[in-house]
Amino acid sequence: MSGSTLTRFAFHAGATAMYWGTIWYDFHHIDLGPAIGWDAYGGKLRFLTFIDLCIQALFYALCTGYDLSVLFRVNPKQRLVLKNAKDHMFTVMVFPIGAFVVLMFWAIYAVDRELIFPQFLDDVFPAWANHVMHTVILPVNLIEMALDYHAHPKSRWSGLKNLVIFSFAYQVWVLWVYYKTSSWVYPIFNALNGWQKVAFLQGATVGIIVLYFVGELLQQKVFNAKKGVKEAQPASPRRAPPKGIPKKHA
């Protein structure tokens, strides 16, 4: 049982508890009213933020399960299935979508918070929950990169295809919610005309694709850095045999 495995297990278990605890708290204690809360059409699953929170929670629960399989020496073939699943999930969904949510939220917030997180939400939405959903996700995923190597799909097209499908599926969901309710999921859409909405949605898809490549680049740099440190470590000196024991001759 290695210390690195225990470190990863503690980190993954902590992240799992944080994300699932936030989901539980949100469901039971954060009431946004009938227009945008759980009673609204689609509930809070209309928000990419909440969908992403669920993705993060599922991923870190999967990582915790994998760590336990290592600690308890589960069949290597079964462990490999979990390893491949979590690698694919992290590279294709967890990192690019999580980074997109954090960067897009705070970029719009910096321009005009009313376009993304109106001030009235401060009265019902705890600051800590806001940061778990919109801030903490990115540094947690960067730490995950440093702790464990996640292999990207051998075919870039395979990974990008799944990510683009998710992006367009969410855009269709946003349009469908508007069709059913005559209300946009995010206030920013009220400030955009038709062509600007199209440009915004397609720009978001491009942005999330760019973040896929950023994740691939960062993961490789972390892997190369750790490999370089390992190779730079001096080899352990060979211990001389005790006195009285002759050295072996070739």
C-alpha cells in the first residue's frame, strides 16, 4: 500500500464529499423560487453549472472507487476498466467543461454580474456554494492532473466528437427550455439579438474545444515534468558487503 495511493484516495474522497454534499444542500436548502428553482421547467438541470457539478461529483466518486480497487487489490482487468473510464471522463468532460464553467462565469461576472448571477441571488445562494460551483472546480482539477496521469483518447476526433455532441445537446436544451417557457436560462441572452445569440453559442463551443487541447497540453507537461524529476534523482549507492565476506567475481 503506497503513500501516493493513500494520498489520491484522501483527495478523491474529499472532493466526492464536497461535490455530493453541495448537491444535497442545493436540493434541500437553496430555494431560487418557482421561476428558476427546482419547480421550474427542467429544474436546476437547465443550468450548465449544475450539470457540471453533477459531472464532477460522478467523476470523483469513480476515482474513489478506483482507489479502493487498488487498495484492496481487485482483479487488474476490472481495475483497467475503471482506469480507462475515468481517464476518458476526465479528459473529454470533466476538465474542459469544468474549466469552461469557471472561466465563462467569472468573465461575464466581471463585465456585468446581472448577466449571469443577479445580485438578488446573494440573499438565497450561499457564497461557499457559489465558489464550489464556479471557482473550486478548476484548481481541484489541476491538482487531479498533478496527482494522476489521465491518458487522452488515442483519436483526438473521438474525444472531440463526444465533447461537441455534449455542447450542441446542451444548446438544444437551452433553446427547448426557452420554447417551453419563453424565458432564457441565463440573463445574458436577454441582452443579445438573434445573431449575437448564435455567435455566443457557437463561440462557447469553440471555447470548450480549445480547453480540450489546453487540458491535453497541461497533462502532458505535468507528465513530462514528473518524468524528468524521476530521471534526475540519483541512483541509490550500492552498499559494500560486510567485512569478512568476499566480493563476487565475474
